[in-house]
Amino acid sequence: MASSQSTTAGITRGQHELLIIGGGVAGLTAATFTARAGIETMVINDGETVLRRNAHLENIPGFPAGVNPRRFADMLRAQATRNGAEYQTGTVTELTADADEEFTATITGGQASSDADADSETADGTEPTRELTADRVLAASFPDADYLDGFNIETRDADSKQYAEAGELGRTGVEGLYVAGRLAERYHQAVIAAGDGAEAAITLIHDAEIPFYNDWVAPEGYWTDRGREVPPGCEEIDQTEQRARQEAAMAAMQEYFAAPHDQQQRTFPSLVDDEHNRLDWEP
């Protein structure tokens, strides 16, 4: 399905194959897999993920000395969009499904495009509202699950947090609706959120009946030299292409880590008056 968009009476409407609600570790990891599988994917993110409030990540695979969490979050988003996922900001206030099993998300605030003037405010000064429709939804936001109230999904309140029940491999009892990450009450670790997002995404890919074996990039001849076809979702590349990708990867990593991250770190949002000034902490 190709995405489309129209505007009527101040309400922007767009259509997508998949909406991922939540642009944290689980949501962005899921978006990378679904986009690479050819599913037209839109990520909707509300506010700051918990990841960005960490001081330093020291248990993420592949970073022996740890990594700046805001840098890591930027890299996750860049990886998803590089592979074809789209990204918007805003708050999903309602999610519904019609008789044709098409989902509609109502979104307030945020930014729907790169045009800064497109999402400022409506004529009466209220926050702009838009509706996005999709064949499938993967919910990976946290800690709010109010937008799932219209579905037969069990939720649990724990202080200010909400969790939504997810069955096997991220499926819910609603066809086309998946839950992943902290919203599904997975362990509060970035690596767990990443794995859970990937698992739910691959489940969604299989449920969509998209031919998929594994997301692998293999050297030339890995399958074909044995008289086998390259499996769905896989790719063989020759040495020239392999070197080109390695060089591009090295250049990107050098750019990412050429200087300290410039985003200010915040402490817990409830600490409005922080004597250590960590609400406005320079990197």
C-alpha cells in the first residue's frame, strides 16, 4: 500500500500499512525490521524516551566501553529512517478499528512533517489534530496505554504506569494489533526492548504473509554457489559492495562519535526544582 495524505478542516489524514506508536528502543527496532521487509512504516513518537535520561549505557552489546544514551537513541532513529521508515511526533489520543479491520489513530500536537509551519497550531489556537489509518498497529509506547481502551486488551495500572497484555510473540487478541517493549511489561532494559521489538516485528511480517526467512546480508555465493536461491529477506553481495558498505559504516560511526553529544541530559521529570540543576545539565 502506498501512503497517502490529505487535509480537511484542519485535520490531516494519512494512510499507511503500519503505524508504530512509540519511538523508543522497541518501536524503532521494530520499524527497522518492518521497513526492511518492505512494509510501509510510520513511527509516531510522543516526548522523550526514558533512554535519553540515562547518564551512560554500559550493557548494550557491541559497545565495550558503553555509549552515550542520547547518541544511541539518535542512531536507532537514523537506522529506522535509513531503511525506509517514516517518523512523526505527537500524542496518540485514540485508536479505533472499523469493520474492515483498518485502524485509525487520532494524534494531537507534535510535528507531522519537516515543514515547521505545517504543525504550529490551528486558527483557534488549539493543538493541531491529524488522523492516520493503517492496516496494522504495533504499540510500543510507555507508560500510557489509554488509547487501547477501545479494544479487548487487558491492561494493568501500576502507579503512573500502564501495561498492556501481549500474547505470544507480541500478538494480542485483536488481529493486526501488536504490543512490544515496556508497554508489554518486559524487563526494563534497552537490550530487552530491542529484542522484543524485533520479535514482534518479525511476527507481524510473517502474519502479513510476506515471504521472509531471515534478515541477512551474506557474501556472494553463500547460497547460490550451492545451487540454492537466496532466501526471502536475505541478500548476497560481492566484495566490492561489501567494501563499500563497510567504508560507509566506518564513516558514519566516525561522524557519530567525532564529538560529545550536544543534547542536554535531564533528570526525572518530577524533579521540577532540582538543586543540582540537572534539568538543564550541560553534556
